[in-house]
Amino acid sequence: MASSTTTKVLTSPAPGTVIGPVHEYTEEKKTAMAELREASPCSILYQRPESHFINLFSGYSLTRRTRKVRRYAPPATTDDYYPWEVRWLNMPDTIPRYMRAAKWSLPEGKKRIKATLEWRREFKPDLILPDDVKIESETGKIIINGFDKDGRPIIYMRPGRENTETSPRQLRHLVWCLERAKDLMPAGQESLVIIVDYKSTTLRTNPSISIASKVLHILQQHYVETLGRAIVVNLPMLLSFFYKGISPFLDPVTRDKMRFNPDLFELIPASQLDADFGGEHAYEFEPESYWEQIVAACGVTKEGTRLDFPPPSTSNSEKSSEITTVLEVSSSPSTLTTPLSDEKTLVDVSAASVEADESNVTVLHEITA
């Protein structure tokens, strides 16, 4: 065990860590992921009324057949959150996680990702202002520090250090921590570890079953396949009822990942494990130092954005003016020079100048007469 304390937060895995688990996919699964990637924006992002397309393609008939409209530009010039949705969809782990959670059922994958996109649009987890939730971090009741043997970031939760009354801000702080843990994940890692330490926890400081159920809902529905391990230590008999109370809210996947009082050295390198649990990292929590290190390591600005996102780009109005239209008739090799026939038509609308993170995302709109 280390002989002296430190305020340094461990924001990278131990040298030589092999990232795991490694997910390998068959061609069939790769095809399923490609289909979800193509369909996911269609399910939720900016569905527009048919009148929009009639105005856009005035002079052409949109009747009697299903038309498919493909846009490669932001569909709303005034919507500031759209790039963040695209950024999330483009993250390398998003589509694979949702397909695994859906057991490779495309309809279920669409349903799940649609629900999360709706939740993210309302909650905006990637734009939570640090200063809005900083007070929740003052006692160290939730901190990110260290990595397990597979390179998963560790979130320590200590309910005994609760310092605020129950409020929506507590939930936003937890989500902020989940987002920061994802920021710290090394390349190839898609999950994290949560260690819940009940030392010094009382009935007063322990979260209510109502709050716990909300946390579980967010974790299980909107951070699917993100929980790698859930470890519970120092649980007093007095609080055993708590886990009986939340048991109905635990899905089988989450329940299977829970461990009570395991040998932590089998899971976490001694150099990465907090000394409170026998590890070598004699971390001494200091609120300001901790907060500054996490914010800096994750590149979060005071506005809740990132130092590297959104990137500098032309304005939305400029991008909108650069949209060009290409019309192709799938049933005929000839060039379209007359209003659309009754045959199925593919309409491609592309933008020459689109932010890098938006360029690979296709938003499909089905128009049915």
C-alpha cells in the first residue's frame, strides 16, 4: 500500500492494459448494424411534414407511390442540438451497443435507439453545464478514478457522503459522471465499472427506491451495454431491504453483472484501486482539484460543450444555401425532365459543406401518399 496520499486522479489505464472484451461480428451482424445506422435517424430525427417536400420539389407530383428522401444536411437551420445527436450516433460504440442490447433484432434496435434519442433530446446529457452540478461533487459521493484490468473506467459511489436533498440535479450529476466516464474510455472500450461502497451509509443518506429506479431506468435503457460490472461492498444488513426493493427494476443483464463483496484484486490492478479498498492508490479527495482534473481530462468547457466540438464551420444558413438537388428515376435509365411518374423515385438531397461529424449520417424520410 502507498505510504503517502495523493490528489492525482487516474484518468488512463495502467501501462500494458489489454482492452476487453473485444467484440467480433459476423458479416450478418455487420449488415444488421449498417441497417440500424441507416435507419436510426429516420426513426426520430426531424421527421418533416409532406408539405415540406412538396415545397422543396415544387412542380413534381408526389402521389400514389412511396418516395424516399435522403438528406445529408442539417434539416433545421435553427436547431443547435442536431450536431450533438449526430455526434452521438457517429460514436463507434453506439450502433454496436444498441444492436447487442436488442439481441440483433433490427425492429427492437430501432425502438431502443429511438427512445434514447428522444430522451437525449429532452435531457441533453452531453450539454450539462459543469457549474450546474458541481455542488453535488463537493463531498466525493460520486467520483471517477482509475481503471479495471480490462481498461474500464471506475465510478465510485459512496451514498454515505450524500450532501444534498433529493432533486433533479442529483440525477443530472450522475448522468454527467456517466458521460465523463465515457469520455475517459480508451479506444475499443465500451463499458465501465461502478463500485458502490456502503460504508457509513445510513437510512437517511441512502437513496430512495424511487430515485434508484430512475437511475436504473436511465442506465439500462439509455446507456445500454455500458455497465461492465456493478460491485457492491460494505452493505450492512440494515440496508439489505434496499436491494430487495429495487430488484423488480433490475433487468436480467444488469443483475448478472452485479457482484457483492468480490475480491477486487481479481478485477482491478492494485495501482488503480483506491486505498480504501486495499489498493495502492492512496487517493485523498479534494473537491476543487478533483473537479478541475476531470473537466480538463474530458475537455469540457464552462458551457458544457467540448474543446474540440462543435468544430469551426460555416453557419447553418450558409450550409442551407449550398444544398443541391439530384433526381434519379429508379425505373428508367433516362434523365428526368418531366414531373415524376408513378414509378418509385429516389430523391437525393446533398450538401457540399457539412460539418465533419454530420457528413456520414443519412437522415431518411418516408413520404407516403
